[in-house]
Amino acid sequence: MPRPFALRAVAHFLPDDELLVADLPFADEERETGRNLGIERVRADDGLSAVDLAVRAGEQALTQAGLNAGDLDALIVIDSRVPRTLLSSEATRVQAILGARRAVTFGVGGLGCVSIAPALRASRAFLADEETAEHVLVVHGSKPATPNRYRHPVTVNGDGGQAVVIGRTGPLRVLDLVQYSNGEYWDLFAVDFRDRPVADWREECADPPKYSFKLAVETRNRLRELYRDLLARNGMVSGDVHCHLGQNLSEGSLRFTAESLDVQIAKACTDNLRRYGHLGPNDMLLNLTAAIDGGELGAGQRAVLVGASPVAAWSLLLVENGDSGATEHYL
């Protein structure tokens, strides 16, 4: 059984400015689908970059954990989908702004909205490898790849920052993590950006039937297999999981996840979907904190967080809420 680790603090920064989905510039053939995703509005601030969002969330998470940036042993930045400049390092820029001078710093990504999974894996590996290390900070700033914020026929993207302080002990134990990817779909969605002004950038699906049918069938089967394996290797059955959380793509995607696993998805997901839209790899932990705050996941209870990305990648995270971490070290 894998060794658990812990989330000491989880923070989110969401800009104040909002856009109504009904006011977005949908193409005629996209309007009906886009307005029926279950998303009413998204947070949007064109004056804030992905780095800005990540740093603001990082500062909040450090405050929650009672730390300063100088205490960090490692800083892991989940790569933004569209960096402001090529060749430069967003990871070390975040390091410089936060002042995490002694932190081992690097970026991870490449799996879209499942990229939180390799970030958590890297955090656990770092803590296991460095016996004296205590504090890892994972951050991400979620910004859409295109100015119209819509990925047809999938979702509407909002702006948001997320930061997680990870340690050997803490109030949220990460018991297990399973992950899988299939490179056959690596370019199913893409933005052709070379020699095009940003205003003309659009997320395009290379093969809509492949997304709607073939990938949907594989996603259903893959999630079932991963869920079965996750429970089996932890000596659990579905009834031992008190809360199931998905990603905020659409109402249809949440129903699909629920039906695929024969579970009920927490209300926190539909609430956050409606208010914030899709925030990439930030969705799952945003929904987790909302489920705890809303009483859907109580102390000592366990949750499974389900992630799926059209690249294609899938992940399931098993979390237990309410352990104080006062005496027991997990790694």
C-alpha cells in the first residue's frame, strides 16, 4: 500500500470580476451547447496572469499554514497552458515573487486538468526522498487558452489560482492516488497559434465524434477500472467512501462520472460549476474544500476525487478528512 501524505492547507484565489456565460461571443453553431453546460458565470480578470493568480493563492496558503516562503523546502508549479513568453521560466518567476529562495523549484504538467496528480506524486516523492524536508508548496494559475473562454463542446473556462501546502502530517490525509494516460488522444484539442493574432485563437477539436463517442467510452471504462483498483488496494468498498467529487466541466460531465461509477456526486461540484466554470487542475481541490465547508464531508470521512482530461488522462485521489497529524508521521 502506498504511504499517505497530507495537505496542510488549501487556498484558492478567485478574481472579483465576473463574466456571464450568456454574454460570451459564441459562434452560432456553439451557442446552444455553450449556454446549456450548467455554467452561469466565470471569474475573469485580464489584468492578472497565471503567475499572478498562482502567487496570490500561494500567499494565502502559506498564511493558513503559519509559514513564510523561506520555510519551503520545495515549490512545484503546475505549468500554465499558455505561458506569457517562451523560453522563460514561470516556475522560477513564482519562486522569486514569493521569496522561496531555498526551495527546490520545478514545474510539472502536460496532462491538462489532471496535472494536479503528477504534482502531488512529485510532492510525495520529494518528502520521501529528503528526510529533513517538511514543507512543499504546489501552485497553479488557471487561465483559458483563448480569449473567448469556450472549448466546444466541453466547457467554459474561468480564472483562478490554487495553492496547496503539503507535508508529512496535516488535516487532510492523501491515502492513495491512481493515474493513467493514453497518448492516442494527445492532440484531440489544440490551439493553432503560430502567425495568428491572439484574438483569433480558438480551441478546436480535431475529431468531434472521437471525443463524443470513442473517448467517452474509454473514459467510462477507465474510470471504472481505476476506481475498482483504488478501492481494492486500500481494502475498501464503495460504501466506505462518503463523498465523490468530479471536475467542473459541465452538468453532463458530472452526470457521466456519477453514472460511470454508480455513485452520487457531491452538490459542491454543481454549485462551483455554476459559479466558476472550469478551473483546470484546480477543480478537484476547490470542490473538496467546498464539500468540507458545506458539511458533505465530515471529520474522519473519506472522499474520492475524480479527474479526467481529453489529452487523455485520468486520475483518482483518495483523501481522508479530519486527522490532526499531531503525532503520526506518514512518510
